[in-house]
Amino acid sequence: MSHVNAALTPRHRLTVARLVVDDGWPISEVAARFQVSWPTVKRWSDRYLAGEPMHDRLSRPRSSPDKTNRSTTKRSVSLRMRLREGPVQLAARLGIAPPTVHRILTSARLNRLSHVDRATGEPIRRDEHPRPGSLIHVDVKKVGNIPDGGGWRYVGRPQGQKNRAASPSKPRNKWHARRWATPSHTVIDDYSRIAYAETATGVLHRAVQWLADRGVTVERVLSDNGSAYRSHLWRATCEALAIKPKRTRPYRPQPNGKIERLHRTMADGWAHARCYRSEHERRQALEAWLHHYNHHRPHTACANQPPFTRLINVPNHYT
């Protein structure tokens, strides 16, 4: 299409051509009237005579003898996904220039290894449901309790071990030591990335109600294959809430990657963000961090806007 400052739009080009061809106007007079050069009038007149459209032609050449053939392109993509080698190594295997391999990988969106799944070599496909509540992700993340006086991350391992040994709630033998952790039940909406988390059981009921208060109706829930999500209680809870339960494939956590990434964000921004003097102090800070995450923290999946900006029909939030 013509640019914004073009003297002749497709409609005016047709007018120019008709004045010359159909009405018999001189080319110089038409050029002066429309303030363009006579070669421009001659070009559109000739195209009108040939029955061609009045739009710009593609700048792409009609033939490219030196264009990389389709088989080489397919082999470059196949080797990249299978061997995960760079353009220089692939160019040596294929007998072409490294910039050519890089151009092929860029057009296939495989120029960075971060775009390729490490386990299978397949391109990462980032799916997103079309509206809030269409799918929510649930999971449980165990976070080690903080002993009274502070944990080893901030006070050091010697003092951290002393604080842990002096904590009254610490297990007294090694067989129960792994139980000294707080399960964090997390829920995240697939579309808006708005998150809900707590350290108590029965999280699904409260998460669904919390989302409903913000105008989101939950339709599906995605979880892993943990025993809690394969139980009859979980199935009955989903039926009572009119939610369709779904599970990921065994040993395949990628479909639930949004909530796995939330766990990492929670660890950096809340669980290990500062020196907590007790586990109670850290639990009290969770609600404030969730408010910051949902309402103020920019999210790259939301065009660098907070997740709450993607919600619609939120009660009492219109101005």
C-alpha cells in the first residue's frame, strides 16, 4: 500500500490513468494537475492499459536463484532441535555460511536455545487461555520453616543450626526432620496471572470465592499428579464447585509451568526476600506480598502491567 505522504493513492492513480487513457488528456497536463512527474502518470497509465491493479507491487524479486532450498532449511531446523548446536557448528555440517543458518533459525524462532525445550528439543509453545477463569493452575510448594531468631540464609549456618535446635517446634529426630516445613498452596489464573496463596488446607474453596469476588468465574483447574489431586475428595470438591479438573502428564511439569514460575517468584520476593525472625513473621508478610504482586508488580506476560489490569468486571473498581 502507498505511504502516508504519497501524492497518489490507489483511487487517484485510477483517476489519473482514466484521464489519460479514456478521456485522452495529455500526460503533461495530468501531471501538472496532480503535481507529479510525467513518468509517474505514464507508469500508471500503462498499468491501466495492461489491466493491472493500482496498488504497489511487491518489492520481492520474481526469482531468487541463490535462495536456500527447502531441504536445507528443514535440515537446519531438524539438527537444531535434535543436537542443540549453534550456527557455526550447524554450518559446518550443512556446508553453508553461518549467517545463513542464523537467518533460518531466526525465521523459525529457534535462534536462542531458551526457545527450545531442554528435554525434547521441541520449540516451546506458550499457550494462554482467552479469558480470566477459563483455567487456573494449582500446586503445593513446601517451604522450610524459619527458626526463632532467623534462618541460616541471613545469620549463617552455625547460628542458623543453633536457632533451629532451640526452636520448640523442631522435630527431635532425623526421621521427622523433613516434616518441619510449611506447605504453601498456590493458585494462579492462566490468562491474567493473578495469584492466590495461603498456608492452610481447603485452598480451592477460598481461591474460587476470592476470584469470584473479583468478577472471575473458574471453569477448569489444572494440577499435577499428586495424591491429593487424584483423590475422591478433590474430584468431589471440583464437582461441587462446577469446575472441570485436569491433570498434567506424569513426569511432564511444563504444562503447569506458570505456577512453577510463581513458586520461584515467591521464593525470591517473599520466602527468602529478607531476614525473618520467625516463621510467624514470614506468614504474616505473605498477604502484603500477594497484594504487591497482583496490583503493583509489572509482569512481562501482561505487557509489563500488573496482573490485576487484565481482570474485567471487577466490582467497585470503576471510576
